[in-house]
Amino acid sequence: MREYLIIRYGSNRQNQDSHRAAVAIVEAKNRDEAKTKAFAGDVKLSVQHLWSGEATLNVFNNQCIEVVTRSRARKSEWNSVCEIDSQLR
């Protein structure tokens, strides 16, 4: 299993100021499985999404997701999602 970072980008009325946001980390065998798990709710969501009350990953009109392996993810984006552990402890 590999770890993947789910990044949502694009804009809509709910997130005009955030065009690119790391939203979740998922463990999966490949990118396709990571996407499936992300929409099924089998993810570690970022603090931003827990605070906003979102329990699952949502993609609205004019938005897309990108799935990136941990080795290719930006360290700052990866860490922003990992903050969830420190906030919940």
C-alpha cells in the first residue's frame, strides 16, 4: 500500500479564495483506488475540512481532484493534512 495526497483545485462560491487545497491522505494500492477511497470517505481529512463540518470529500462544479504519491507531494501540502493528528490529540 502507498500513501496518496488528494488535492482539490478549482473554485466555486464556497472556496473562492482557495484554488488549490490539499484535502486528504489515503492509503491505496494505486491512484484509481485512492480516488475511489477518497469519495467513499475512507480518508484522513485535513483540519480545514473537519472544522468546516465536512465528513467526506466533496468536489463541486468547476473543481477537480489530483492524486499525488507521497514522494511527489509538496511537503507543505502533506503536512497541512497531517496537522489533523496533532489537533485531535
